[in-house]
Amino acid sequence: MAEEKIKSAESEQIKSLPNGQLKRDPTNLNNNFVEPNYLNERLQSLQNVLLEDFKKRLHEEFEGVVQELRKHELQLNEFKAFAKPQNGSTWSNRILATEGSNHAPTDSKTILASTTEDSNAESKQPAKHKKQPRPLPEKVFVVRESYLTALLEVDHMRTIYHIFGAVLLILLLHSISYDYFTEGRVYIGLGTFKSSLAKIQYVFGIWLLEHAVVFLLYYAFKMWANVRVKLARQPALQSFWSHSCLIAYISSQLVFGYVASALCLKLELTFITSSILLLESTRLLMKMHSFVRTNAARVLAGKLKVDSNSNELEGTKNKQQSTLATRLPAFSSYLYFLFAPTLIYRDSYPRTSHIRWKFALARFMEIVGIAFIYSFLFERYIKVQFENIGRDELTTASLIVKLHNMFFINNIIFLCGFYLILHSWLNFTSELLRFGDRMFYKDWWTSPNYDAFFRNWNVVVHDWLYEYIYKDTYNYIFKSSKLPATLMVFYTSAIVHEHIIGFALKLFFPVMFFFFGVLAICMVFITRKTSKRLGNFLVWGTLIFGNGLLFSLYSMEHYARQNCPRTYENWTDYLVPTVWTCYSE
């Protein structure tokens, strides 16, 4: 009886212990029976988790395959322009170039062969002490249409185009009826055109003078290259000549940009005429640098041998001159590049076989139509909302209402600006010049993050920044460090954008620089870690909010300077916005 009571007490004590303690107790009598059951339960739960995870991943992969098949079928049946393979991928912008080549190869077999040869050569060479930068891809030019041109071949997308055309017609009728019934005559935005294009003749004259300077650059560069060849036997004098020409070139570029900016203030040009002059001057500066940077690298990379034998000296000079002639492009190539819709220099570009005059006329009519839309939006919205800033009382509530009223309008301006410049104007000039590569932008509207947005939004400018800012700083300054090279690109772009809009409006109000140089960089890192759907939502949400706020703030400051003139006694006064002083004093 006593033993039975002891056993029953032990069993009750065992039942009262936790499971973890029960298994850890080596003196437990029932441990041999509990441990296998526990292991079976854990293995069963692990098996269930693995099966659920496998089913989930299998379902995701299956859905991905189905979506790819549907996308491929849609491309074959509807979006035919996107299904045509050309040089690997019709919509690829860059490919990896061979070492030491000036132009990227356009054949996938050539790329594969060059990559194999480079890898074999590297395996045979001894290890170098310094780490070489990773080779970056090169820009490739192929004959292709713009994204929207290809999309508008589909009837569904063409319907959206027709809707915008109908909206434009309704806006035109609205403007005509409003002017006729309120003021008794019809303007159709002609007053805005006349006032905004005042002194356009000065801009045209400056434009001609700038092109004369750009033409002279070609012959100055040719003189530098020829003199450098003649000084090949005198390295010290050759180096002095090259460095002197480099200093003269940099100085001329700075003077070129300064004169254009100063003339905007001196001549008191309007916002539109100032923008035309500054944008054109910036374009020419980028063109000149592209030509000099590309061809200077060719000249410096040339290995011109000079024989010490006096009898062969004359023949060697002739050989050097002929070699140099093959290295320097003809003036016709330089002239075509100045007007071609690209900022990356090549001796030749892929060309179309003929000019589609109907296509060019349609793009020109789009330019005229969007110009009318801008005039309509300015007269009916921007001027109405902000022309009395600095005169009327501005409360917090009224300010918020004005900003919200302009969000939709400002984003229409943003989208119309994209379509006007990057699609209509560039396609119009491309068609007249038979320029084959029309990829001036990519599908930026589907960007899952800001990295993709900045790459795809303006391919023309991004190519220049990538080729001559990012690659040069990556290879020669920051030594294979991506982050500082990327920041250099961002801040260069931010400074140029702020310079153009600041001198066009004749004010110092660095909102664009703050948005571009601070907020945009933050959004790049934030959207890298989000999913594609959330990232695209964040891109569009911040674009709508940012553009709405950006255009409104500049409009407010512009009209505040007109309505609240003030004196600047100290340099710090320029840092204080005028709209702030209007309502704080």
C-alpha cells in the first residue's frame, strides 16, 4: 500500500511539471515514452510548414509563368512592335563593350566572343596590384520607334489618344466661348503667346552666335590634335600644349554658360524666351563636351611611333598624319551631331530610309496643340490662383486650398511637358533628320522604384550623365565606388535644373535643388526596399504631390516678387523668399 501511494504521488508530480522540464529531467521514468511523441509532433509540424511554403512558392512560380505567357501572347497579337527582336533586345539601351573599343558592339556573338577572349587573357596575365574598375556598359544605337509610337499602333491605346484629342477640342471651344461672351472678342491664347515670346528675335540672334562658337570648337580641337602630333618627339612641350588647351577649353565653356545666363537678366527676357535660351545653351554645352571627350580619348589613346632614322622620318610623319585623319571625324559628322536628338557623340548613327512627312506633320501639330494647352492652363488657372499673391491676404486655409486646386493642373503641365519635348519634338526632329534611334524615354510610368524612374524618364539626358559624369567619376575619381558617383550625377543634375529655372524666373528659390538633391535621393533608397506594386504607387504618389507643390511654390514666389518689390541690403536677403517677407512684415 505504501509503495502504491508513493508511485501515485510521483505520477501526480510528473503530470504537474511543464513539458520542457519533463523532457530535461533525466530521472523521469516516462521520458522514454514522451520524447518520441514530441519528436514526431515537431517533425510533422516541420513537414507541414515545408509543404505549405513549397505550395506557395510553386503557386507563385506558376502564376509568373502564366503572366509571362499572356504577356508574350499580347505582344505577338497586339503590341507587335515590342515583340521584334533586334540586336538582342529592341528596348535595351546599353551593352557591355570590349576593352579599349570606342563603340559598343551590336552583335551578341561579338559580345560573347570578346568576353571569352578577355577572360582568357586575364587568366594568362599575372595578378595586378591595383584593383581595376568593373567595365561599364556602352550606349548602343539601333533603329527603333519610341515607346508611345509603338503603343499607339494598338487600337486600345489609340482610343486613349483620341480621348485626349477630344478634350483638347473641348478646351478650345471653352476658351473661344469664354472670351466671346465675357469680353466680346476671341483671343485663343494669342495674348499669352505674344507676351511670352517678346524679344524672341534677341534669342534667335544669340542662338546664331552660339552656333558660330560651337563651329569654331571643331577647328580648335583639330588644331590641338595636329599640333600634338607634331610635338610627339618633345613630350614636355606636348604636355604643356595639351594642358594649355585644356585650360582654354574649360574657360570657354564657363564663359559660354555665363554669357547666356547674364543675357537673360540684361535683356530682361520673359520666362519662355529665357527658358529657350538657357535650355539651348545647356544643350550645346553638353554637345561640345561629348564631342571633345569622345575624340580626345581617341587621340590620347593613339600609339604613334616615331622612327629615329632620319631617312624614314618624312614617311613616319605622313603615316602619323594619315593615322590622325582616320581618328578625327569629318565636319559633316560633327554638324549632324549638333542637330541630332542625342547627346552621345558617334561618327555615324543608324538612319531611316526615308522621311515620313505625315508622321512629322502629326508631331508638329501636337507641339502646337500642347502649346495651346499651356496657354489655356496659364490664363485659366495659374494666373487666376497666384497673380494677387502679395496683395491679398493669405491665410493658412486659403494657401492649402490654392495648393490643392493646383495639384491636378500642375501634373497636367508635367505630363504635357514630357509629351511635348521627349516625344513630339524629338520625334519631329528625328524624322526630318532620319535619325533611327527614337528611344528618348522608356516605360517610366511602370517604374517600381526611383532608380528605374530616373533611368527611363529622360533617356537622352540620362545617357549623357551616365557616360560623362558617372563613368568618368566611377573610373578615375572614386575608383569603382558607385555611391559617390551616383551622388555626383544627382547633384550635377540638380544644380543645372536649378540654374535654368532660377535664371528663367530671375529669382533665387532653390526648391528644385532641394527636391532633386535631397528628397529624390531619399526616395531612391526607400523605394529600393519596397515591392513593385508599392514602389510604383510611391513613385506616382510622390510625383503628383511633388510636382503640384513645386510648380505652385515657384509661381507664388514669381508673383510675390512682382507685387512686393523689396530692397536687398545684405547678401542674406537673397536667401529669404519674397513671399515670406510679404506676409511676415
